[in-house]
Amino acid sequence: MELCNVCIYKELVCSLIIVFFCGLIYYKTRVIYNLSKHEPLKYFRNAFLFFGSAYLVRFFLTIWAFSNIGSLADCIVCSIRPLITAFVGFFSTLAIINIWYSISHEKIKKELREPAAYLFAIVLSVLAYFFYSAYLIAIVQTIMVLIIIISMHSNKNSKLKLLYILMLIFWVINLASLELIRAVSLNLYLVFNIHLILSIISIIIIIGIYLRISKWLK
Amino acid sequence: MKRDKFEIMHNILLIISKNHNSIKITPLKRKSNLSSESFNTYYEYLKKNKFLKEIVEKKQKKFITLTDKGYLFIEKYNTMIGLFDEIEF
């Protein structure tokens, strides 16, 4: 049974909402960044730019994951699925690295930061492409998220820190769930709805981040 | 007390603003309460990034004034510091 159109629209709306708020965070912080050229802010903004891109590309991966092979259109999607997986891996890895940089940028030399980030993201995406699997990306990003959580050692009790952690965790769960769907072949609608709930939680978290910083952006 | 970079920039720009947006470099240096070397570093940074500009008037007298960007920095300073405090752990 193919996925219903309503389900696809729901997924599209969720993805667009996340992309919108990620874009809003990036756009609304531009004036302050242009005035200050503050490094942590630069990486903070980049993180949301890349996350927005990752969620946008992930929408296509989700549609593939919930579709059955049958029609010509599905075969076309099937053939470009590894490429979509690679792009999701590329953008999301860069987003996670930029979040790490925004809180720990002094730990790596400035001239090495961006080359290292892009190189790592490209290598991971290429591996994901050839192995046809978002699992690899999810595993590596889980390790990256754990490193970030450990890096966030601070006396400062910040709600934004908690939101960062939740955002990263839900991203990784969401990504891994796309592979699980294909592997386990459970009831598509049940799994889709679980996936949708994860997306809605991600929306709430990103809106929470936006509201947290928006008081400073007036 | 050690002041951070943005606080010092804000202080220099505010001095210019409070001096009717026209001040010579020597009184600016004196009012900024910085060493000569530090002041020159910040001054060159602010000039290079167009927060302030130099105007040469009659008899080759050089005055320093704020640009629109300089005014915007003063206006957004508190917002800026609040945002940095929010995103840094």
C-alpha cells in the first residue's frame, strides 16, 4: 500500500515549518553578526542554516522511506536515494559541527575549523552514499552529539543548552528511524505517525530555541 | 578590571557620540582610559570596519565622527551582549 497524499503533505508541512524557523534564526541574527563578527554567533547561525538545509533534503528521504517500489517515479526516487542520503548527511554533519564550534571554537585553530568541518562532512557523506545507509550517519552523529554534551560542561544552567541537546538527539533519532522503517517493514502508517510525532517534537524544540533568542533580536 | 572587546569598542564609540559626534584623537584616547597601544589597535579596527571615520577640517585639523554603522553598534550593544550571553555556555 502506498503512502497516502495526506501523510506526504503532513511531512512537507513539518519540514517547511522547521526550515522556516531555522531560516528565521539565521536571518534575524545577521545584523548583530555583521556588527560584531563574533565567532560563536557565526557558528550558531551556520548551524541553523545547515540544519534547515538538512531538514529540507530529508523530506525527500522520508517520502522515499515511506513509499513502496512500484511505479516509474518510485524507481527514479530509488536511484537518487543514496545521493539524497549523502546530502542529508553532509548538511546535518556540518550543522552539528557548527554547534560544537559555537560552544568550543577556541579548541581548534581558526584556519583549520572550516576545512576540517567540510572534509569530515564530505567523507561521511561519501561513505553514506556508497553504503546506501543513513545508519552510518546516525551512528557517527550520535558520537558527535555525545562529544558536544560532554563539551557543554559549564556552571551556567541554560535552557538553551538543554534545547540544543534535545534538538540534536531528536535529529539523530529521526534520521535513524528512516532506516528502521525500511529494514523492519512495520505497518507503514503506524511508523509514519511515530515519525511525525518526532518531527513535531523537533518543531517545538526549534521554536523554543527561536523564542529563547528572539527577545534579543528586536 | 579587564574589559572585554565589545565593551571597549562601545565605550570608544559612546565617547565620540557624547562629544557631539566630533572629537580629536588625543582627547578620545585620554577619555577611553586605554594604553596607547591598545587604543591604537581598537581605533584602527573601528576605522577599518567603518564604525567611525576621520574628517579633516580647515587648518588640517582632524576630527573623528561616527558612521551609521557606529551609531547602530551603540544602539544594538545591549542586545548584542544579551544574545552572546544566551548562546555561549
